[in-house]
Amino acid sequence: MNPHLARRAFGGRRLLVGVCGGVAAYKVVETVSELVQAGAEVRVAMTPEATRFVAPLTFEAVSGRPVASDLFRSHPAAGEGGEVHIALSDWPEAVLAAPATANFIAKLAHGLADEIVSTTILASAAPLLLAPAMHHRMWGDPATAANVAALRARGVAFAGPVEGHLASGEVGMGRLTGQDEILRALAGVLPGEGDLAGLRVVVSAGGTREALDPVRYLSNHSSGRMGHALAAAAEARGARVALVTAAEREAPAGVETVRVESAAEMATALERALEGADVLVMAAAVADLRPRERSAVKLAKADLPAALDLDPNPDLLAALPRRAGLTRVGFAAETHDLLAHAQAKLEAKGLDLIVANDVSVPGIGMGSADNAVTILGRQGWRRDVPRAPKEAVADAVLDAVLEVRKSALGRKLES
């Protein structure tokens, strides 16, 4: 998970990680480390079997706290004379158990508790996430399937498993799912919903490609990084997100993604995605021009024209529907007269917000990891966002979207 999104999800949260006795226990060390780096307060409990795979001292080092591994030994979490599993069960906002073995899942399904992790979970009212890992035949066994179904019916969440190489050397369904998936799922079970919950957000990203022939095209330097960061941030804040992208980047987890190449393909995909949408963020750098003719076969070098006949692409944002309740956000990537050009586009396209950035400044241009923007709105509304990672800039843009939507709702109620 991106560090910025992780900090937003886990900063200041209290999390209990129960480590179970499977070979994948070593992977949970990284999970705990990531949570701590994101600002979470993490306590670790280990089954006796887990301590045979990873020493408690390792988890103490990465969490910065003593590890509970013995149900009958005093522990700082319990205080003098307290019961450690009861003290631990009262403390967390959410519990992660990983790698959840077939045996551990069976114990939870039947209410058995004979060590520190299972007793703590049985006594806790906190949301529970299990990340299973086991041999594929164990995962596919009817008994395990019944136990998983019983736990799901009680509201227990699962992350994985996935298909892959197992400790046995075989390939099958039973491998511990990836770190990002576990962290996303854990963020999803934490109490409280994101401030974009209930909204459908559509984001466009990347520079479109306008083909001359099957191997040559017109495009621009847009990497799609800003648009993808916006989609990921909106999803992390609880929105249902559709991303229409021309960028060759990995799609953000949990985001409905449509891949396109040309401006025409993007226009069609956006029209479909906008059904029922509340917010449109047009971060894509749509090519302004396209070749008038496209060859179906690669042109020989000798056949390439000395001059290209070009046609303008339609202005997608200006052409997309304007309707009540849809907040429309555009981007203005400029090299001079930044605010004047951005203000003109805001008014000409009837936008609610426009995000202006000077792409001529080193380190914040197209493809850069950072950005610095000025967000303009109607009636002189303005926010300056100093240079920061694009993930942080994405959050600032979404903060602005929420602000203008609340203002619009307030005006509607007053009228």
C-alpha cells in the first residue's frame, strides 16, 4: 500500500496482530513493520506454534512492544494480576490473524480457545480479519470450506488466500495473499467509514495515443501517475471508483478500471462510467490532434508522409454531460500564464474546480513523483498546494471536491 494511503488508513489506530503457526509467519513481520511505519500502534500475540517459525523477539523489534505468546505468563498489557487475553481483547480497534491456518480457522469456527491468540479473539468484540495460508488440499477440504462459511456468516472478513507456489513445492490455492491486499482489507474492517463513502467517483488518467499506423502514434508525456493517485485515494476514502486510463500503469487495487488508447475510446468509456456518478475528475492529458487517416498496416519508412494531415480531437471535458449533483474537475497543465489559462478553462468548460500545475518546473512535471498545484473554483475560490508527493496532492484535490460539494448543498438548502 502506498505510504500516504497507509498513513491515512492506519495513523493513530490500535491494531492487534495474531500470528499463527504457518511457514508464512515470517511474512507477517513485514506487515507489522508497515503498520508501525504508517503510524499505527501495534501489539502482537503469537500462538506457541508460531514461535517455532519466528522468534517473538523479531516482532518485539519491529512493533516496539512486548509480544504476548504465553496465555499463563504475566504480560504488560494485562497489568498486575490481570488476565492477558482479556486485556488484549479490550484494546484493539481491529484484529488481524495471519497466516490463518486450517487448524486456527477450525478453532475459531467452533469456539475453541486454548492459546493466547484464539482466547483473545474469542473475548474480543473488535472486527476480525483472517489472512489464510495452507496447503491447497487443506484449503479445498469441505471441512475448511464449512468453517470459512461459518465465520463469514458471523461477519469475519477474509483476505485471500491466492494461487501460487506453496511451501510443499506445489502450486495451488492456499498461498498467503499479498501485503497490499492484507493492508487494504484491514483498512476496510476498521470502524468508521471514509468521507467519500456513498459517492461514485470517475477519474480519467494518462495521455491518449492517436495512431498513425499499428506501431506509430501521436501522444504526450503524461504518465497517468496523478490520475492513478486520485483513483487510489478516492477508493481509500470509501468511494466507488471507476478509472478510465490510457496509462500503462498498474491499476489501483479495488478500483474498476477501463483501459483505453485513443481520445474516442476514452470518450465512450467515460460516457458509460458517468452513469450515476457524483464526481468526475478529468486528469487525463487527451491528445489535441489525431492523424486524419490511419493505416491498417505499418507504413514503410519510404511511404511516411513528409507532413501529416491532422484533425482536432473533441474537447472531452467540455462535451461530457453537465447535470445537477455532478461535480466536474479539470486539470490545466501549463508552461506559462498558469492561473490565467486555468481560470479561462474553468469558465469555458463550466467546471466546479480546475487543478493548475506548471509542468515546466523541474520535479513536478509530467511523469514526476511530486506535484505542486493551485486549485481554482468559482467566485474566486482558491487553494494552493505546495510541492508534495502526488498521493498527497490527490488527497488535497479530493478535500477540495468535498468542500465545494458541501457548499453547493448548503446553498441548495438555503434556497
